[in-house]
Amino acid sequence: MPEFALEVENLVKVFKPRNGAGVRAVDGLSFAVPRGEIFGLLGPNGAGKTTTLKMLTTLIAPTAGTARVLGHDIVSEPLDVRRSISVVIQETAAEMFLSARDNLLTFARFHNLSRPDALQRADRVMDLFKLHEEAGKKVMDLSGGFRRRVQVAKAFMVQTPVVFMDEFSTGMDPLLKREVMAGLRREAARGRTIILTTQILSEAEELCDDILIINKGRQVARGDLHALKLLSEGVYEVTMTFEELPAGIEGELEALNTLRRKVRQNTVELALRGNDTQVLEIVTVLSRRGRVLRVEIGGASLEDIFVELMQK
């Protein structure tokens, strides 16, 4: 078994419309993902994330470059790649005329699971995704959120070594999303490699062992969360909760040179660039405006890093 679950070298995808210049959606990406990691591919809309996943899962062919999944080339060995992966993409991939349960069982049979094993796994997966009440309904009759649950649940029905997930939490409520994230961690602990894209940066911050940020099809930054945070040294996050939000404090916050600010009920959240002394001075000044119940000061979040990199 190869050391890396995924090896990508100078991957390029150019879409050529009938009229006009070609669109270079992916522009020379190179990276490798060790087995058993949760790997995050992040970027703004149109960055090339979904196109990259479609190439790696053999849904579309690359224009140039190479990629291997568990040592299998995505162009010359597509069947071997498909046998090694489970895929959750943004487009609905559930069988609309089958029930939620039959979607899971059919997917399991495609991966050569015996019926008793498939039935046992389906019960466990439907527990995780809160699908028992919807089990007998056709997917076409389910809401968008439940359709998405069925689609994501398929990845938990089989034990393929590699899982690709594109915006997996779409349509999930916070409680379900938390349970699914815990499930993804357990799958990685068992040795499965998970490659995911997400627009919700807190998900990547909480889940990913390694993160690649891309924009316009090119790498912008790469590393674990600690390494990425070093790119934003001098950025602090401040959260202050007042007993009662001081009148006029929004105007005072606007006067500060903040990277990001948010006021929710009686809580103020700020992202600031400066040194320790400057940040503490700002906190001291704001605390004089009213009785403070809680103060938290921390380093830059992944969201701060992401915004800063995109602005550059």
C-alpha cells in the first residue's frame, strides 16, 4: 500500500467554450495527502475546488498533469480509482425514485456488501443521520436537507479507503452536523483518508489535519492550522460580553482599525492587527463603557487567515 492516499502533480483543467478564450479553472496544483488524514481544500467561490475534486474522482479528465489515488492513475486506471473511493459532491447523487433506505442498500450492493451486512450498516447509518422516519419515503419526496443526508450517509455505508466530500454539511442542522463531524473523525482514526471542501471555515478549523487554500486554481497557502496561523502573526480575536451593550459602542468600534467586527446582542467580536499592548489598551478602553461579564483574547482564526490571504 502506498504511503500517500493522494498524489497530485501540476494538475491543470482548462474549459474551452465554443466561443471565446478558454477558462483555466485549475492551474498547476501539486500536493500529496498521507493516508488516514482529513485534508481540507478551501477557497472562495470559483476557486477551482469542485473542479479539482471532479478530476480526482474521474468525473472529468484533466487537461494536463497527473494524479494518483492509492497509487492508481486517475486517467489510465479510472476503474481502480473508483473502487477505492466514495464521493459526495454538491450535485444531488441520490436515486430519486428509490426510498432513503433502498438508496443506502443499493449503494452497499454496488460495493459488494452482503445483504445482512448492508442491512446492519443501514440501521446504524440511519441512526447517525436521523433518517429512520424518512427511511421508506422516496428521495424525490424528501426536503433538500434530507436528500443531502441520504447522499452523505452513503459514504458511511462502505469502507472505501478514500472519501471525497464537497460541502458535506449543506442543509444540516448544527446538532446533526456535529454528530457527522464526530463520525468523520472516527472514520479517519480507523485509517480512512477524507478530502473535503467547505465554505464553513470553522468546520475545516475543527476537522482538518492539513489544509490547502487555493484561489483561481492556484495554491495560496498550505499547512496545518498552526502553520497557517503563523501567516497572520499579530492578528488577535477579541470577544467581550457586556451585562448590557453600551449605547453608541457601534460608532466607537467603527473608529477602530479592525479586520472584522460583529455585534450580537450584548457581545462584541473583533479581529485586530497589532501587538499585545495595543490590543490590551483597546480592551481596557472598551471595558470602561460598561460592566463586562466575559473577555476572551486569542490568536487569528482560520477565517481571519482566509480573508487576509484572499485580499492579498
